[in-house]
Amino acid sequence: MAAVIRRVGQCQLTRRGGRFDVLARSILSQQISVQAARTIRRRLQRLLPGGRISAVGIDRLSDEQLQAVGISLQKRGYLRNLTSHVLAGTVNFRRLARIPDEAVITELTAVKGVGRWTAQMFLLSGLGRPDIFAPDDLGLKNAIRRLYGLGVKPPREELEGIAENWAPYRSAASWYLWRSLDMPLDAE
């Protein structure tokens, strides 16, 4: 890990966009490539005032508009569900910012389409929490497997054990691991 940190340089992990935006992006990113998610997000932003992904903006779009930008039926349902929770106040971002990580995960996973991984990405990117590690993230799995010379499918417990070494800065470690995937193997 030290070699990755030296090669990548200073951690540039920052909160991204609004909190609804972070959750919506995570939903859009589920089960598709980074490039495909980026394309869909950019198309969606072109439909929204100021290019800002918000609950009000999503609520004003028709299902046909969402479908036209490449959002699947299932993900449209998830976005609509999240939107309705936010507009009704059952998901309150100010309140979420003040409660512990596991409580945030519990509340968010009650929203259809928001699983543990999505809630963890929200904690990391939306709330800027310093000690988040998502062992089910494919990129993190691949980076750890590659960096530590592990088997094809390392058990979750092994990944979590390795990540314990980075506490209480697992968010930064995750950022470095994601960046390491862009580096050639010999650079590590």
C-alpha cells in the first residue's frame, strides 16, 4: 500500500456534489461500467436545470425522459422511490449527517434500490466519513487482490481483515486502492 500511496501522491478524496446527487449517481452506477454510468449521468444532467441532479428535478421528469437517457425500468423505480422519500422528508440528509455510520446504512437501505454498497458510497462521497470500507465493491476487491497477491475470489473476511489495518482512515485507503487500478502492475 505504501508504494501505491507514493506513486499516486496526495489523497484527493473529497465530497462530491449534493447528497441526493451522490445517492442518485450510486443507483445509476449499480451493476454497470463506470463509463456507461458516466454517459447516462451526463445525459440525465442535460435534462435538468443547471445540470443538477436533485429530487425536485427527477420528480419533474417523465419516465419516457428517464428511459431516453438510458435508465432502465428497475433503476427508474429506484430513483422514483428515493425521490419520493426525499420529498416526503423520510430521508433527511441533514439528520443523516449527524448520526453514526451504521444508523445511516440502516436508514438508507430501507429505501428500495439502496443497498449496503450504495449507502457506503454515500457515507464516503456524500458525507465525507473517514473510515468507510465497502468489501463488496468490485473495484476494491480487484485492487486488494492484485496488490496483495490474493486468489481470484478472496473471502470477505480476508478483505475486511486487511482493511482493519487502515482504520480509522479506510476511506482514504479505498480511494488509493481505486486509483491503483489505473496503474500498471509493475508500478506497485
